Amino acid sequence: MAITQTPSLVTQLDLPAYALGILILLFVMLVHGLVLLQVAKRYEVKSFLYLSERKYSAVALIFYLSILYLFLTHIAEIIIWGVSLWTFNLLPALGESILFAGSTYTAMGFMDDLLPPGWKMMAIIIAFSGMFSFAWTASTMISMTKNFRQAYTRMHMKKLNIPAEIIERFE
């Protein structure tokens, strides 16, 4: 007769996953917030200056560069999660850890749950960090769209030979 061991209450409740997951979540959100503030601040200042100088194409360029920075921030956060999973020996290979983190962070879920017993909740915490980060990024992008649309409209008003004094009144 084989003796089966019952997992401990700590393992059953995934308490280690909560503890480590919340610490990494706080770090990821701190990084995300700092990058978002920098990107948004720089975009607002530069787009305002370019609008006042009537450099409408430059506004579009910095808008798309800012979007690229935001995308790269999400990639960096996925790597942070993946490296964390690998560092704490929750997954055996770094590439697999990053892929699992990306699958979970984006809530795509195209990978099986590879985490060991007692750590399953980590996947949900990673998914929450992705949802929070994507929502925060979306709200930032929406606020950035105002100057982009203004530059885009002014550029096309200029192409239609609308007088400069009318273009300048457009906000």
C-alpha cells in the first residue's frame, strides 16, 4: 500500500505565490508608472512645442515613437516576470519562463500551466499585472491622441489652403 502525502495548507493556498507575486507586481507597476509618466510628459512638452512651431509631421513622429516606447515597456515587463519565474526556479528554462509570462501577462493563455504546486496563483497575479498595465497604457495613449489629432487636422487644413489664422484658431 502506497502512502500518499497530503500537500500542506501553505501549498494548497498558494501562499508563497501570493507573497512573491505581490512583490514582483509592485515592482512591475512601479516601473510601468515611471516609464508612462516619462513618456507622457516628454510627449506632451514636445508635441506642444512642435504644434506651436507648426511642425505637424514631427508631432506624428513623436506620437508613434511614444507608442513604440510603451510597447517596449510591456515587453520589458514580460521579461521581468519571466526572469523572476526562472530565478526562483519555478520554471526550468529562461525562454520557457519568458514565454509563459508573456502568455499569461497578455491573458492569451496559449501555454499550459507549467507552474509547480503551491505556485499556481502566480499566473493569475501576472495576468492582473498585464490587465492593469494595459489599461494604464490605454488611458495614457488616449490623452496623447489630442495633440496628435490636432496636428493631423492642422496639417490637412494647410494642404487644403485654409488661411493660417483659421488654422490657428482650431484646437
